[in-house]
Amino acid sequence: MKATRLKIPDLILLEPKVFGDDRGFFLESYNRRVFQEATGLTPDFVQDNHSSSLKGVLRGLHYQVQQTQSKLVRVIAGEIFDVAVDLRRDSKTFGQWDGEILSAENKRELWIPGGFAHGFLVLSESAEVLYKATDYYAPAFERSLAWNDPTLAIKWPLKGEPTLSVKDAKASSLKDAEVFS
């Protein structure tokens, strides 16, 4: 597994070894020992999530202020633009974002530690996204950060307006968001 730290060094882009032939391919999407060797991290995943979305759907930017979740995100069908925003006030990269194309074709995965908001935009006709989380979903602690906050200036590869949930359409700006110390 190849691990590349991104411009925000706590974000890690992972590229698993893919063994392919004329029958198809095989890869280990997660192996605790290999992940630890590549990243130096030993997360304890407690929940796996699967979402299916159509082109133009933007999910996020979500985070939990308690029961903070670190996530390992991958795509098994389609293509997304995956974004993480640093919400750790004491971090040198507070308020900065990074985005990566994840797809079934490139088989990349993105490690997003706790203290970040996470969201994605579906670029293909549809996408199936899987992610492992280090804590349980806790609706009482979930918050949403506005995808189009001008302070963040995320460069979404989007023409027109995305399709949002009601919750995401009412999300907070960074200046009004509950963040981490």
C-alpha cells in the first residue's frame, strides 16, 4: 500500500496494491497491519457505512463535535470529489481544505482524521461510497459546514447548483461553526 500525505499532512491518500488479470482484480481494501506500516496509525474501526448517490449530489460537509469520527473512505462504483476541512482551531491548517478524486477505477482511499469535516460531490452518473468510522454515528453531535462558504473557497468541480439534503442546505459557515480546540 502506498501512503501519500497531502497538503494537510494529517490527510493521507492511500493506493492499495491491485492484482489484476483477464478475470478482473483483487485488492485488500483494509488490512490493519499494512495500514499501520504505511501510515503509523492504528485506528479502531467500529462502523462501516455505505452510501449511494446520483450525479450532482453533494453530501456534507459533516462532522461530529463529540464521538468524533476518523474515516477511511473509498468508492466501489463511480467517481466522487472527496473533501476534508480542518476544524481543529489549534492546527496550523485550521480552515483549510483538500480534495481528491476517488473512484472505482483508481481504487484510491482517503484517511480523514477526527477534527475534520467531510463531504463529497458525485461526478459520475451515480456512485457507491464506503467508509469505515472509528466511532458510532451520533445524530445529537452531528454538525454540517456549508459546502459553499466563501471563507473556505472550496473549488468543487461543479456546474450549477448541487443536489443537497435539507440539513446540508442549512449548514453553518465556518465563522459560525462549532469547531474543535
